[in-house]
Amino acid sequence: MLILTRRVIFWSLIVLFVIHSFLVFTIGTEEDKGETLLTKDALNGKLVYQKYNCTACHQLYGLGGYMGPDLTNVMSKQGIGELYVRAFLQNGTQRMPNFHLSEEEIIFLVAYLKYVDKTGISPVKKFEINLNGTVTQK
């Protein structure tokens, strides 16, 4: 009787282990619907972003230069959208030169910024420049 009980316990544990392993390796592995994948236009936009070294002045996900604004969520900011971004890219400003981008490059950059906007957020950081020249975060 004792041997039978041990066998039942042993095989029960084996079955539970197999079921547990199956669940661990299958739950949460749903197929990506393509929402986080770079489209061809967005990938080309990333290449344009790198070609013109936008990171020298702008940030993505809080990483990059500090001359221009963080572009992580620029497409979803209130009052800013695709037309606003296109106007900046076509004409430039006093602080951002006109790079004379082609219409195709602008389309690619807008697609890339839309992709970046969907994939993360970047909190606005406030800095203070002290009289002694040091910079502290507020």
C-alpha cells in the first residue's frame, strides 16, 4: 500500500510538472500583431534620422542632445501633430536649420516619429543652471 501511494504521488508530481511547464512556456507568448514592428517607412525614417544626426540636438527616450526638444512623444502632444512636425521639417526655425529634406525623407521621418511615439514615453526633465555653472535636476 505504501509503495502504491508513493507511485501515485510520484506520477502526480510528474504530470503537474509537465502541465506547469506547458503553461509557463505558452501563456504570455501571444503572436505580435505588428504594432511594435518597424514599418518600411519607419525604418527608412530611422535611417534619415541617423543620416542627418538628429540625435546631436534632439532626444529619443531621454537620450541625445539638449539643444532641441525630446521627440519621443512629439506626435501625440496636444496641439502638435503630423502637420506641425512636417512644417518644422520643411522650413526649419531659428534654432533648427532647414536641412532641405525631400518630401520622401519627410514622410519617412514622420513615420518614424509616429512609431517612436507608440513605443514609449519620455518624462520631461527640468534642469536648473546654477550660478557656478553646474546643472542640477529639479
